[in-house]
Amino acid sequence: MAVTSAGATRDGNAPARPRKNRTFLVLNIISIVAGIAIWWGLSLAGLQFPTPAEVVSAAWKMIQDGTLATDVGASLGRVLAGFALGSLAAVIVGFVMGWYTVARGLFEPWIQFFRTIPPLAMLPLVLVLMGIGESPKIFVIFLAAFLSCVISTYQGVVNVDRTLINAARVLGAGDGTIFGRVVVPASTPFILVGMRVGLGSAWGTLVAAELLAAQAGLGHRMQSAQLYYDLPTIFVGIIAIGVLGLIMDRLLMIAGNKLTAWQENR
């Protein structure tokens, strides 16, 4: 086996992976710096954008008076609750639909029906039925995450290679073993993709829900700032949502890499 001067094997993938990660990180940093530079340029060019310095100043004030922590805590709690419940329900229903033909026939028409209705269109009805507390906000987030993830999970189950299932049956595996050792691992990449899509839907739904009925939260703060034409505060809310969503998405990616380590990495 040939060895390079760096001590890495020529036919191994170990050195390539860290090098690829470093390149990706450098590109991320370049992209962020370029984005901030473009933003600053647009604000100085006469567009009604606050400068990054003004947004940082507004964020610092919100940190000092505790407003930002309160709003982030309220929004993050709603998203985590709705997203976790929606994803869990989506995985269960998706597996049942993919594994049992009867369940597929019963559930699929309703899921496809509600998928064509934006969760926010349900918000007026939900507010009437559930009031203006936390329950309606969490419910519409649950609905957004569920509808985004359930079809992906279902597709993951039905797309499992039948050869693997048949081979497991030939070896004497029962339905429980096949489901746990073949179907679930093969469906995991589809589930994670659905969860990432559902996470974006959850954040979008949350902000709209908070615009209509909330006493605290990033969406509520942005709406209040809009009334006073407080653009820096609006930008703080937008950036906070983007950063939180990005962090949660990256955590899902890390979990996905751990759970699908058996797959060939590219």
C-alpha cells in the first residue's frame, strides 16, 4: 500500500475528508463576509437599509434589557415543541403508511388534501377553536412540520430495495426484524431530509403566527418595530431567526451524518 509524504494512504479517504471540510468552512466564511459587505454597500447606497453597525447596536440594547433573550426563548420554545411533535407524528404515520397498504389507502387522501392547504390558512380557525394562548401557535407549527416530513418518510419506506427485504426473509428474519434492521436504516436519510424541510416550515409558520397573536417572540417584536418604522430591530429579528434556524439545521445534519455513517460519503 503506497503512502504519501504526509503519512496518508493514496487509496484512503481519510485525508480527503478533513481537506474538504476545511475548504467548505473557508467558503462559508467568504460567503458571510461578502454578504455583510454587500449589505453595508446597499445601506450606504441610499437604500432604506440599516447599516450592520446600527443593527449590532440595536441587538446590544435588546440584549442588555433582556428583550432579545425573552423573544428568542419564546420563539424557540414554540418551534421546538411543534417541530418535535410534528416530526415524531410524521415518522410514525409515514412508517405505517409505507408498511401497510390499508393504512396508506386510509391516510394518504387526507394528507394530500391538507398538504395543499397552507398551515397559516388554518390559523384563523385554530385561533377560534383554541384561543390565543400557546396551543394554537404550537399546533400550526406541528402541522407544518408534520406535513413536510410525513411524505418524505413514506417515500423512504416504499423506496426500500425489495431485494434487501427478500434477502432478510430468506435468512429467516421476521417482520419486526426486517422493519428494525432494514427498513428503518434505509429510510433514515429520507426522514432527515423531511425534518430539515419541516424545520424551515416550522420557523416560517411560527413568525406568521406570532404576528397575529403573541405577547412575546421574534415575530411579535418585528411587528411592533414595524409600527414605529424601527428597521434595525426588524433586522435583529430576521437575523436571529436565520441564525437559530441555521444552527438547528446544522445539528440535524450532524445527527444525520452520525445515523447514516454506513452510507458512502461523497
